[in-house]
Amino acid sequence: MCITDETGADLVSNRRWYAAAPRSGGRRPHEQRSARVADPGDAGSGRAAARPACRTLSRTRSRSAPDPDQSHPDPIGAAQVLVVLGIDIGGSRTRGRLSEGGKILAEAAVDGANVTALPPQVVASRLKTLIDKLGLGQPPSPSGGGHGGWTVAACSAGAAGSEVPGAADRLAGILRELLPGSRIQVVHDAQLVLAAAKLNAGTAIIAGTGSVAYGKDGRGIELRIGGWGWLLGDEGSGVWIVREAAREVLRRVDDGRDPGPLSAALMKACAVDHPLEIRRVLHATLEPEQWAALAPIVFDVAASDPGAAGIVTGAAALLSDLGLSVHERLGKPGPIVLAGGLLRHQPRLEQAVRVRLQPHAQQVIKLEQPAVAGAVRLAEKLAAS
């Protein structure tokens, strides 16, 4: 899955095909103010979700004032540990967060590292770059000083594609080589959503570049539906919305109908002068993230174009049905959490999904934390176990 809460950026901005993040230099994170990159959870959100590529706080700072994002009691029950590493590995963007005693030490982002879509050496290289950006690039010292002066007690990684047989083991092996001596855990990236929401049980609906639903009940029974990828599924996702928009525009040409605002907006985004030229541009666009980056234009014209409004309504129906399938099969285990760039940053879609869910769920909440926060909480639990 490339969802992403928080699937789902790694993205281009909402009117461009490419937006390459500036690369930081070779200095250590605590020596530089690094470049800003898009949030991987903002796939299709329409905002260039600027966040630091690597944000590091001083190691000598006072520890008396907790980070407001990390100071709440965690119902997962994780004890505080010296240093843990959480990683959210998506198909288009990978984010890492280093935490000590519940306080963020460093954050960094690199390209996607989907172990089922990329050669192992590429995955290893990108994860090594992430670890270097976090200030963990130095090997452990003989005296036990850890990586870069820190000892990583545990690392939890949520990875798109890890449900494929053997994928989690391959990724865990790579992480063990990069972080010798650390406890390693690999889970599907959808599992990070409930952890980031500080829930032991519940259902997550994630819509960004792709889409998936995941749930867990109080007994620990888990269920995941969807996340088949953009060629086979990902209904209601950013890619799905753009594909449906292109089909609507082309049907209008075939039927001799007025092009309407949707056609004009899509032609402008594709930099073409005729609706039929949209086919050429999209057929030449092989990365799903580039498709999903066009999704915001559908929301922009939904108020004035009935076809665009219908696409948004259809996406809401598909996403709510996906989530309710998980929610009801698990016996309605808890709140339903909305996550991923589309559901977090497109109010029209979020509201339409809520309306469909509320008769069936006691509580529907929107995830406010990035999914990597859930990876940190799982790492804290792993270190304490």
C-alpha cells in the first residue's frame, strides 16, 4: 500500500508533475538546517506539505519539558527507553523518527523503499541514507556508545508490501545489518495508523496515493482489506480519482458534450490543448504518485462540475464500504480512524465518508499525527517487552 496517512506525499505539488526535494549536504543533522520535503501522508492532498527533511534537537537540551506531541500517556503501555527508531516505509516516501524518552531527537525523509517493488540493494541504500540523515551513520563504538553517540534499543518499521510472503523477513534482515544490536520489528504500514492514534483496537481507513482498510480488535485479531495497488485496486484513492476524472473527460468528447470545468482543469494540469491529448500524458506517466498529485484539481472543481462532484461521492462510497467491511467483520472493535493525504486534507471527501460511517460507528476520528509517530510508539513497546 502506498497510503498512506500520513499515505499516503513523496508528491509533487498539486499543479506540477515533479517537485524534487532539495538534498541536504554532508553535514550532521545537528549542524544544519536541512531542506524541506513533502509529507508522505499528503499524497493527493493538494498541499505541498512542507516538513523538515531532518529536524534534530540538541542532545544537551533540558529534558524537563516534554514534547507536547509525545507527552500524553500511551494506552499501548510502552515504557520509556533511551533511544528508539520508528520508520514509515511507503512506496513513494520513507520517513524516520528518532526518539529518546518520548522526545523527538531527529526526523528525516528519503525516497520510497518498498521491498516488494525495488531490488534489495536499492532498499538497503535508501534506508542507509535515512539512517545517515538521522545521525546514526557512525558504526557502534567498541565501548558501547551506539550509533553516532546513541544506542538504538529498538526499531519498528511499518512497510508497504510487507504482507507479501517473505517481504517482512527480507526487510528485517536489511535493518539488522544497518542497526546491529537493535531489536527489529516489521509490520504492515497500515498498522501504524492505530498506533499513531494511540488505540489498541479500532479500524483505519487510509486514502492517499493508494487505499486500504485495516482493523484490530481487543483480542489482537487483525484484518486488512484492499491495498492491491493502483493497477488492480486502490479504489477511492488519489490514483483512482484521477483515472475516473480522465475517463469522464474522454466520455464527454465521445458523447459530444460540453467539456466543462473538469476538462479545462485537467488539460491545464497536463499542459495540453485538447482533451484527447490527456491520454498521451497519462499513458506516459508510469508512477502512481504522479497520477495522485493531480487529484486536488478534481476537488477544486467539484462545486462547479457535476461530474467531478460525482467522482468525489463515488470515492467516498468506496472508501466507507472498504472500512465498514473491516469494522463489521471484526465486531466493531473501536473508533474508525481516517488517515492518508486525501482524507486528512480534502474536507469534501472526509465529510462525505463521515456521513456514510456515522450510522455504523460510535466514533469517527481523523488522524492528526503522521504515521511515523505510530512506528515510534511500536518501537517503544518493543524495547520495553
